[in-house]
Amino acid sequence: MNVRTLVSMALLVGIGAVLHAVIPGLFAGMKPDMMLAMMFLAILLFPSAKAAGIVGVATGLISAMTTTFPGGQLPNVIDKIITAFVVFALVTLLKKYSQTVIGAAVLTAVGTVISGVVFLTAVLLIVGLPGEAAFSTLFVTVVLPAAALNTVAMVIVYPIVASIFRRMNVTAHV
């Protein structure tokens, strides 16, 4: 992994951090995680276990620092690391399809749902869900809209970023 790759991933994580910080919470302090879209984009552009691990840890730590969910710090770190490796495994298994806009969109939707389930499960086990909120309520009101939002964002952003990175010769995988 070279410096150009690390800087490119850091830029994507930084963009995700800004999006994560400015998007307001929807229900019980939980909000759509646009940082996931940038993490998935980094994994799609730099598909290696090392890159997935680095971007998963970085995204998890930044998400933990900017979360509005009560007790969501540790669950955010757990969620991002697990999700990064699961999405990397899916990208590796579906290599032929993952480099298309439709493939990237599907992986983003699936990855966001996986992330939401892991996050909510971790919160439930570690600190408990806030108030009287049920797992299914949070899943339907936050995770599914986040999956839709991240998917639309990926459909718009992936072809643009892939084209720019291809021209810059940052990654040979685009």
C-alpha cells in the first residue's frame, strides 16, 4: 500500500466524517451513516484486506467521536470493523460485478443493512436500546432509509470518483 492510496482513503474517510457530523439524528439519536458510503467506496477502489482493515478502524473511530446515539461509541467501532471486512469479502466474491455502478449500489445497500444490524445488536448487548425503542423500530426508521440514501449517493458518486482515480492512476482496480 503506497502513500497515494493511503491519502486517497483518508480523503474519502474525511468526506465521510463531514457528512456524518452534519446529518441530523432521525430517531432516538440514531442517524443515517453517510460515512458508510465513503468506507464502501474506499473498499471498492482499494480491495485488499489491509485497506479494508485500515478504513474500517479509521471510520469506526471517527464515527465513535461524532455519534449522537447514547452509548454508541464502542458499537460504532465494532460495527465499522466487522462491516468493512464483510463488504471486502463480498467485493472479493463478486469481483466481476462489484466494479459496476449497479454492483456498487447493491453492495452499498447490503453493507448498510449489515452495518445497521451489527450496530443495533452491539448497542442492544452493550448498553441497551434507548428508551422504549425496539430493534425493529430503529431498523425500519433509520437503517432502511440510510441504506436507500447511501445507495443513491453511491450511484451518483462511484462513477465520478472511479473516473477521477482512473485518470490519476491511483488504483488499477477501477
